[in-house]
Amino acid sequence: MAIQLFAQQSSLMSMFTGRELYVIPAYQRPYSWGLDQCAQLYDDIIAAYNQKMDYFLGNVVLAVSERETGVKKPRVVDGQQRITTIWLMYKAVSTIFPDMKVLKDALCTYNWDGSQSEKKIRSEIYESDNEATLKEIYEWDYKRMSEVLATTLNRQGKPEFRRAGNALKTNLMFFFHRFVEFNENYGQKELAQFLRFTLERVTLLPIELSGTTMADAEGKALTIFETINNRGMNLQDADIFKAKLYNKATTEKGKKDFIERWQTLKESCDARNKTIDDLFRFYSHIERGLAGITRNEIGLREFFTSADSVLNRKGYEEIMDELERIDAVLQRYDMEACRETSLAKWLQLINIYTNAFPKYAAVAYLFRNGFDNIPELEKTMKDIVRYCYSMGSTTYVKYGIYYIIRQVMNGQKIEIVPKDVNEFSFIYLGKLKWGYALLAEYLQREAAWGHFCCDHVLSARDIQHMGGSWSEERWEFAADCLGNLMVAGTQKYSPNYAEKRNYYMNTCGRELREFFMKNPEKVGYDAISERDSIQISKIIAFLKEKDN
């Protein structure tokens, strides 16, 4: 018998303000979201709020027993990280609005008579103290939150949230700090509007599986979870496109020609660890740009099988020509990115960005204009880098990229304004930390390295030998700041700073050589902090720069 499921996109209001008690099963991993993920989630929701756009968080797979009575207790087979993080977010903001009923509903569940039951999430994970922590922080009020936040402040008065304790407390303090700042800057009325937005326009897709017993329901839910996450399904789109193109070849000679070209294209993709689906993704952005489309993307299959899609408008020869052209552009791009040229700097920075959207814009430009006009090409790649790196690591970079692609595909000048940044924009480098480190290095180099490597100036092992200027809290700040990140042409795995310094003196750039010369044996906290400020200043100056 086929597995029956119920799935309907739901707002956080409907997910969190009912009587449900979400249970995290014992076999799940402990809560593990880090500050980077929380910061990206918060920034993405803020961006959606500012743009008045809905925000989709993804799927949640739930198992429910049909025999369950009283408070409904769905078991979270997939999605516990997101559900728990959202609960932490509402817990943090609830201390600013202690009497708001909708927040009380979001944080706890109720018995049949309306009396408060318990917190909305129960963790049964046996290998962590998640449940004890959830119970503890569920009782915290604004005063207690403020006291814990105060314990995270370093000597400069900046919060180092990890000092709060485990991941749950760390992320709770992050959200509390952000909401306190929001309240101070914009007031409670605006904060309440943002809260309402999160409840009404931030959505999840709960996929609910039921069974006569919880074991039966969980078995079905796990099957669905594994199916959803089966990467082999990704090739189905290309198979469908292949069939449509094959049918466009009306003669036997044409069909043979198509099959040979398709196989050659597939072999080219395989050789670079890519798929034909990847080519179609680039193709979709090129077609969207030509059509002037800047709204959200639809599914790849839907885009290429709609009535007015390119697969219905063009013959197979023209489509294959364009796919082969995209493939050739990607091959040339990879080759140019490995050269020791000025252009390669910007191509490498696009490659190291945390998602593919900058490269979609770069390939669209190269598809239309080629590699002949190097000065104009380099300027365009620099514009793409400037915009994306000003945005930080976020999927919301895509909205500006859509406009850039539309402009380049229609022969227009790129006119996307980078986001305004300051030194506070670089407190959390997140997943883009090596991109920022590479950018800072390349802003003072005429040409790229053909191959670069990333490393830390100091490791945790070095600190014990560096003197009294270091403390645990200072190292926590400095470990992944730009002052301690370095990029060089080759890498040296060294057990200590002295060996690493001696090696990199011959392979690193001028700025790092000067740093090593000033710090021949030991590196103090002040030296790392000063370098951090200098690197940040370089990046800010570049991001605010306006090329003619």
C-alpha cells in the first residue's frame, strides 16, 4: 500500500500557536545550529520583512500516532534544528513582550481546559542536556536574559555569545541581543510588526505521516525523509529535458546527432564533477535575464516545461548550441580562474562565495560578451564581487543578482548599489570568512595566485606560548577574525607559529610578510586586533568605492 501523507504549507502562526507539543526523538542528534546559521536566518527574515516578501524555511517531516489523545505530540523526524531555533527566537522576543498572548501560545502548549501544560518542544535525546536547558531557559525573563547577556561581554563591551554556554543558550543570547537592538533602534511598535510578519508570512512545509502506532508513523516518516533527501533524484530533470529534446529531432539523422551531442556534453560535465542539470540552471538564468524576469525562481523542471519555455520555442539544435556554449564558458572560466592574472582575482572571489548566485551572473555576462574585452570583463566581475560581498553570506543576494543578469543580458550597465557596510558588519564573518580574507589579500595584489590556500596565523595550540596578552575570551574573539586569517600561494602544516612563519615568509604576500617581520617570535592580541582593523578597513573602502 502506498504511503499516504498530509502536507500543506503553514505559517509559523499555525505551526506554533496550537496545542501541539513537538517531540525530538531520542535517536536524533543534539541541537547543533551555530551562530552563523542563526545570523543568516535572522538576516534573511529581516531582508524579507524589509522587502515585504514571504519567507519559506523548508520542509519538516513529522510522525503522528492515530491513537494519541489529548495534546497532539508530533515527533520531529526532520527539521528539529529549524523548529528549535524558531522557538528560541520567540523565547527571546517574548521577554520584551511578556504579556503578549500569541507569544505565550508559541512557547508552550495547553491542556484541554486551557490551562498551561509545558513548553512547546520536548527533547528526548539521551546524549545531551538539551531538555534540561530548554526547561531552564523557558523560565527566563527579561532580567535574567539581560544578566546572562552581560556575562558574555568582552572588555570592549562586545558580546561573545558562546560564553553563555551550550548551543541553545548561545543562540538564545544572539536573538535576545538582536531584538533588544531592534527595540532600541526602532521601538516596540515596529518590533511588534516584525513579530507579526514572522508569524504570518514566514512558512514551513510540514509533511505529516500518521500510523496506528507511533512506531508505524515514524517508519513511514523516515521513509519519506530518506526519499526527499535522495540525491539521485536530482538527475530526473535532465532526463525529462533530454526526452523533450530528443522528440524535437524529427529525423533518424537528427536523433543520432542529438544523442551524440548530449553524450559529449554529459562526459564534459562528468569530467568536472558537474551535471547537465547544472548547465540548465545557468541556462535558466540566462533565459530569465533575456526575458527581464527578476522575481523568485520557480523549479527547474517547471521553468523548462512550461508552455512558453525555451524547450518549446526553439529547436533542439539551437538549444544544444546554447548548452554547449555555456559548457565552453564554464571550462574557460575555470581555466582563467587558475591563471596568475588580475582577472583571476575576481573569478576566484566569485568561486569562493557561499552560494552560486554570483557565478550565475558572471556566466551570463560571459555567455553574451565572451572573454575578448578583458578590461570591461574585469570591471564587471569586480562589480559582482562588490555587490555580493557587501551583502555578506546570504541567499538574499539573489535578488540583486537577478537584476544584474537582466542588465548584462540586455547590454546595460550594471547599476546595482552595494549594501552600506561598516566595521560592525564584520563581527560575524560566517561562512564567507575565507572569501573576505582572500578579498583583503587581493586588494593589494596586482594578480591572483594560480592556486591559493587558506590558513590561520595562530592556532589554539600557539596561544599558550604567546605571553600574557592572551586570554580565553580574547582567543575566542580572535580565532576567526580577519586579523588571524591568512591566504597564501602554498600551505604549510606546521605545529607551531615559528615554523609556519619561516615557511610563509617566502610564499605569502607583502602585507603578511611585513606582519611576520614585526612579530618574529610571538604574536600578541593587540597585533592580531590591529591587523583585523586594517583588513576590515581595506574591504570597507573597496565596497564603498565607485568605479567609473
